[in-house]
Amino acid sequence: MYQKETPHPMHPGHVLLDQYLLPQQETISRLARRMKVPQGMLQRVVNGESPLCRALAHKLAQHYDQPVDYWLRLQVRYDQ
């Protein structure tokens, strides 16, 4: 029986990069300074090396005027 493969959801960091940072010509270092988070932590999330933690999800939600659940759901979907 043929089973259609569904694409794996994007890591939240890749969503941040593709849908927010690149279109707005924002750098990771500038975003980290604005949100008052360590640049290395944000870099690891954007690279897909670290999961998006609740604290960073809250900061992103505030910065981009999005519900925090938006960011948390991205991580949950990626983890499944």
C-alpha cells in the first residue's frame, strides 16, 4: 500500500529566519539586542540546533506582536 509522505514541519528557528528576519532584513545580533537575549542562544535556535524554549517564545511573541501559542505550536509540531 502506498503511503504519502508528509513533509516534516519546519523548525521554529527556520520559520523565524524565513518569515521574519530575511523579509525584514533583520540580523540575528540586532534582534537579540532588541529582545535582550543572548545572541548565541538565538543563533542556535535559528540554526535548528536548539529547541525554542518558552522564554524565547514569549520574547518573540512580544517583539512580533504574535500570540505566544503561535511560537510554541511551531516547536510542538516540529517535535512530533
